[in-house]
Amino acid sequence: MARPEIQQEDHPDLKVVEGGGEAQGPEETPAAPRRPRFALPKPPAVLVKVSLLVVVVAAMAAGSYVVITRLLAPHLGPPAEERAANAAAPEPPGPVYTLPELIVNPAGTSGRRYLKVGIAFETDGLPAIEEMTQRDPQIRDLIIRELTSRTLEELVDPVLREEVRETVILKINEVLAAGAVRNLYFTDYIIQ
């Protein structure tokens, strides 16, 4: 493709250089170095600093991701969603046997204080309920003996109350032949 000729009349500020060179502006001289056509202007210093900052932050984020996912995550266990999916649904409560209220005098009170307690037993099935109904007097006696052997301070303390609960469950399970008691619930617990 041929280049069009530039006429000096059309551009009075250009001068023609001899030897087939290009036309130059009035301030340029033939001895001055020329910039190549493909050279880009130098970017501002702020742009360079911001670009470097973005690269450093991206590298830190990638490094943190690798450290967390490859090194720490295996030691932390499965994600919460996975634990929730793997967790078994809570077991529904078993059949419940309820005792009528008991009133007992705690040890060391000389009959001046009393404990009024309501108890419900969660069992592992209907055979245990049937046997507990037949053994009602024996179960009531076990509970009365356990509660009257405890002092008022022991019956008020929540930690020792848990001990009473576990002891009663163990003693009743020793008596039962068909089925077992899973849990004991105090439906009333009043100390006067």
C-alpha cells in the first residue's frame, strides 16, 4: 500500500527532510532521537504501587486458602453441615411409667422438713411398664429408702440430685426382669 504524499502547503508547520525521511514538526531536528511507534507511555507511580499491592494481597489470600484447606481443615473434622447430616436424629422417648407423688422426711430433719417428689420413669418398652405396675410397692419402697437416707443439703445440691437419680435408676433396673428404665424425671421436687 502506497503512502499518500504530504503537501507542505496543507501543513505549513511541517518541514520535509531530505533522503526520503518522514516529515517532522518545527521543534524536532534530524539529530534528535526518535521514539518508536510502539512504545507506551510510562504508567503513573501510584498505579504501579496499587497493582503491586493487589498482587501481594492475592498471593496472601491464595496462601491462606492452601494453609486452611490443606493443613488445618483435616484436623478440625467435617463441616457443620456434614456433621448435622451424619448425626442421628434424637431417639424418641420410650414409654413412661409415672409414680404418684411421694412425701418423705430427709435424714437429719427430725420430721420438721419434708420433700414432696413426683417421678416419671422412661422405659425401653411396654414389658417394663407392665412389670413396674406389678412391682409398684417395691419401687416406691426403693425410692423412699433412697430419699430418706439423704440429708437436706444433699437433696438441695443439683450435683447430688443427679447422683440420687442415677442410684434410683440402677436399683430399679436390678429389680426388673423384663425391660429396663432408661431415664428418671422429677416432675415435682419441693422441699419444705
